[in-house]
Amino acid sequence: MNWFVWALLSALFAGITAILAKVGVKDVDSNMATAIRTVVILIFAWAVALSTETQPFSTIGKRTWIFLVLSGIATGLSWLCYFRALQLGEASRVAPVDKLSVVVAIALAAIFLHERLTWHHWVGGAFIFTGAVVLAYT
């Protein structure tokens, strides 16, 4: 499968996640819900990594470790905020606003990774932004 199929599957599972999480945070503190979800993901991720060809830790460079740890911290902060937003708001409004991460990623990719943005990026990003605003404030 190519990157697009994997990305579509990611979107499908993220959509399912939003609905399951909304139901899951109904009667529990959002931080506790995030902690429970994180443990499940931790176990699942290690099971997948260990059941496939894994790369030895010794071959992972210091720079890679630093960026993966920072990415993990950013993910944790994102999840804490997402679960709190789901607890306070409707999933149909929270999820689209959360997807503004696409616009942020496009901008950061241009700034820090020097990726060249085409008019497609600008138009698509504008549609995502507009859609999130419309869904959040209707």
C-alpha cells in the first residue's frame, strides 16, 4: 500500500477514535481517560513493534531520539487537550477544529523543513481552515 492508503486508514481510525473517546470521557476525568488510552496505545505499539522486524536501539541516533521524544511530548499534550475538548464539547465540532493540525503542519513543514508550498496547499489549507471555523461556530 502507498502513503495515501495509509493516510486514509489513519483518517478512518481517527474518526472512529473521536466517537469512542467522546463516549469514553463521559463519566471520567479527561486526564484519567488520556492516561488509560495512553497505556493501551503503549501496549499495542510495543506488541506491533516486537512482532515485526524491529530496529535495535543501538542503531538509533541521538538526534532521532531527541526528535521522537519531543514528538511524544507534543502528542501527549495534544491528547490531553483533545480529551478535555471532547469532554466539554460536541465531537462533531471538536474533531474538525482538531484537524486544524493539518494547516499547522503545512505551515511548519514550509518553515522548518523548507517544503515548497504550491497553490494546492494554500487552497486546501484555506478550505480546511474555513471548514473547521464553519463547523465550530454553527
